[in-house]
Amino acid sequence: MDEALTELAAYFRARAPVPDQELIRLTAAARAGGSRWDVIAAACGIRSYQDIAGIISPACWEDSETGAALLFGSTQYSLHRLTASTSYFPPLNWDCPGCGQQVTDRAPAGRPIHVEHGHTPGCTRLAADQGAEENERQQRLARLIVHSEDPAGALQRHWLAERIEDDCPRCGWHGYFHHYLATIDGDASNAVCDNCYADMHPALTVTVRYFSACSPLDGEPVAVIRQRTRSDYEFPDLGQELTWRLSWQHTTMLIDDRRGNCVWDITGISRQRAGQIAAGLAADHWPPDAARLPWVASAYPEG
């Protein structure tokens, strides 16, 4: 265990409050030292809100289900308080020993190539992080598959033993994979969501509509929304939104708008405009390489 991780874990063992500045310094040093957010949380014994009570301040706006998410959100909150940032979600930065650049963590978990922004091309640290994550993901998902359907070309859908929370590397969905995931050429390290399975299946048709959610005060977009209709489902889905977090997640805004109680102005838009809003959200909040995320560069994947 490196020095920063040992020092931070000592606060939790002693049940001693961690000053905001120390929490930021120690988590940044631990990340630079090679520890993932889940490793840092595990070293500190963080599994629930009870484990951080009285030690670090929880981010009350976060619906955190993992120790890594709790620690990540609390560190953001400490940075918000320390810097008097106007954002409740200021970026968390650390210096990469592989390329010498300042790296910004976008999320507490996910593929390093998608959630660590600022590395230079060819960074050895990023390559090592990505390789380790792919190996771990391949082994973990292989254990969760209880049944596999007949393949459709290179595409194959698999039944999961339990619900998991994950990211789809193709369309940027972040959330629960309730029953299925799908692989392409058997690669579980890049398994895609069931909606992407429908996109790529030759016997299924998916139609996508796009909407903007804008502030009623200044008309500026706060999110872009996409809604799918699948030929194997009777009704369209609720809709997914992309906000400054740069991951697509469920939203109730389309339902709220139909009921007349949505706080944002919802307008149907083109796919091109959806892409422009996604790119604008990336540019306003993240390093330039965030705009190259596949689901930011295109609001819905081609092919």
C-alpha cells in the first residue's frame, strides 16, 4: 500500500475527520500512485454511508451504491467547499507519472480510456490501466454469464446471473444491465448493452428520436435526450439523457413534459443538433479529449 493510501486509511481506522484539503491531496496522490477509486475505498473500509459518517462529508446529491462512488462524490464535495466552486461537481485532477500531464477523473469507475481525460497519446500509464481493467472485466463478466443465445454473425447475447451496473462502450449508456449483455467476436471486455444488441441484430429495427432540454431562463441546453423504439418492444423507452457527466442515463423528462410538470423546456431536435449539444457539454466541462468519446462524437452510434 503506498504512502498516501496508508495515510488516508489511517483516518478511517481511527474514525477521525479528514480535512477537505487532506482528502483532496491524499486521493489525488493515491490515484497518481496507481490506485483505482474502488481500491482506495476498499483500503478505507468504505462500503456505505455509515462508513464515512463523521469522517468525510457525503455528497448528498449523489445516489451512490458503491464505496468508490461515495468516496469520489465526497472528494468532489470537499473540492467544491474548499474552492467555493460554483459547480457541485468540480473536476478531480492528478498528475500522471506516465505522460506528465494533469489528468481529470470523470467518474469513479469505468474504462480508463473513457473516464481518465488528459493523457497524451501513447501514455504508458493509461495503457497499463486499460489492460488491467480489460483483463479484470473479461474474467468478471465470464463468471456472470449463465446462458448464451445462438450467435447472429459476430454478435451474441448472454443471460446474466444477476443485475450489474456498467457502461456500454458503444453508445455510452451508464446504468443497470438487468438481464442481458452482448459480445462482439466473443470479447467480454467490450460487452455492449441490450439496446446496442438490437441496433446490430439484422432482424431488429431501432428508431431513435432526439430532444433538447433547455433552461427556461436563458434557453441554454442542459441535456440532450434520445428515445428509442425497438421492433421487438411494443412501446418506446422512457428516454436517456446526456448531461455534463457525459454518460447516457435514464430520464423522466419526456414523461414530465407530457404531464406539464417538467422544469426544463423540451424540444424535438435533429440528430445533428443532438451531437452539437453533446459536444458543447464536453467542451464546457472537460479536457478536449472528452469530445472524442464515441457517444459524444456521435449522439447515437453508426452501424
